[in-house]
Amino acid sequence: MSGELVEQKAKNIIESKILAMARSDAGIYGQRLLVRLVQMTQQYVRGDNFDQVLNKERIEVGLWGDALIRFRVSSILSGEDDKNHTMAKKAINALIDSKLEFENDDVYETTHILGRAKLYKHTGVAEIVVMSTVWQAMLDFSKGYFQYDPDVAVRLTSEYALILYKQLRGQTKPLTYSFEKLRDMFHIKDKYKKNADIIDKVLKPAKEELDEISSISFSYQKAYSSASEKAKEAPKRGRTACFGVTI
């Protein structure tokens, strides 16, 4: 990892685009836990000391490339007053039940995220094993990275808002996404067939939450393909085909 990547502002973490853009069915709880795992991975890479006195937090990489990560359960709860460990169990179970799908060049790979997990009730500590492919994705910045505040990320209740928060933080130029790209990015290919639903049920609520919780905001407008622009000259139904949205 280059020195440029570790020269970051206090609290911010960097997440590999390979990991961030991988398809996952972990849901918001699993995504929150992944944020914290990425945060601990950054500490591990920088060589920061973990809590050696209480022996509560550590990372150990095994011979087969998987990583045992031990952390405080409170670090993945949504706020200081959130004592509901049920949410922590949901996050861990979400990752155990989930897979990640990677597409890199001509290779498609799918893997479980976690191998096993333990939650120690009386000490408030969890211990999980991250599979080797996922661990390597956390360390691979060859495709770029996203930089964001993990404390803001874990407060978001919408997976859509969390995905946009990672992508839009620090972005200075407009981004144009086709509706098919949005379906793939938000993992909703089978959920919202109508383009209008993506705007009303994904983008609008995500914007509202980001406006409330983070310093990130965005506006969007419909984008039209060049083919549909030509259709304006002789439209069959009085309208052009919408290609996607520009954010």
C-alpha cells in the first residue's frame, strides 16, 4: 500500500473499489459491519496498535490467507446510546449468510464473506473469520478506492444511501448512470423493474437520509441516450427514451 493512501485525514478510512463494488446480499446490517472491518483493516495495514491491554481487538492472518478479526460489538452499533446487541447479531448473521460476487477482467468469482463467528455475551466482544478472497479484496487498491467517514457510514439506515455516500464523498464532477447500472450498483435487478421506481424508492429516500445525517448531498436529472435524442425529430409517442440519471 503506497504512502499516498495512508496520508488521510483523521477518522477517514479508505475502502478498495474492488470490495465496495462487489455484489453482496448482506443488507444494511452486513454493510455496516463491513465498514468497521475495513476500518480495522486500515489500522492493521498502518501498523497501529490494537487494544493489547484488554486484549479485545486484534487481527491475525492465517496460513491459508483468511483473517481472524476480534472487535468490540459496540463499534458496529448505530450510536453511543444503542445498546441493542440484536443488531450486532443481525450484522454478523447477515455476513455469514451472504456471498460476494467479484468480476475482474475475464474472471467471475463468488465467495462466502465469513467462515465462522463468535459473539461473547458478557464481554461485548465478537470474533469472526473473514474468507481469504474477501481479505485480499480489502487490501487490493489496484482499481482505486473510496474515502469516507466510518462514523457517518454506520449511522445510515439505508443500504442505498450507504452506497451513494461512499461513491459521492469527494466527488467533484457529475456522474451519469444508466438505469441498468443503478440496478446493478444497488443490487435491485429483480426488485424494481420500472425506472420511475428507482427514482422514487431509491434515489429520493437516499438523498433525504444523506441530507439529514451527512455533509454529502446531491441532485439528479434524467439523462437521454444519443439515439433517443435523434428520436426527438420524429417521436412515435411524443417522448424520448430515458437512458439514466446524472448525479
